[in-house]
Amino acid sequence: NELAMEIPIPHYPPYTSKYNPHISPLCQGLIFESVQTVKDFMVTATTRTGLKLLISILYNTYQTDRNVAVDFKSNLKIVFD
């Protein structure tokens, strides 16, 4: 609303939120021994057009079971597709 522009947000199908089409095929059959090993492996991935991935490891602890405000939908101009 503050930007006064439409921002489309695509979503993967249910239960595939962590799927990444550039990374998932590369990970088949690998054993991840540490977070650093995963990072080192994933930075080697590229797309057909040469796009390289930037990998960041977040070590923060995040609160779980958070919910949006009760009036979330009524306060924002969201069009659910």
C-alpha cells in the first residue's frame, strides 16, 4: 500500500515451499555432513543462463507459531488469486 503499486507474489504448490528448481536436482544422493558443507556445495550451482546463486547462512533463532493480526486481510489491499 505504501508503494502504491501492485506486487504479484507467486507461490509453489503446497508442501513444496523449500523446493528450489536449481538446487534440488543437484542434492540428490548427497549426505549433508554440516551446514558449511551444504553452503560450499550450493555456491557451485548455476542456471542455464549463467546465473550464480548467492548463499547466506542465517544463524538467528526465530520465534515459531506466530500468527498474523486478526484483521490482516481487511487492512491490506490483497487480491488472492
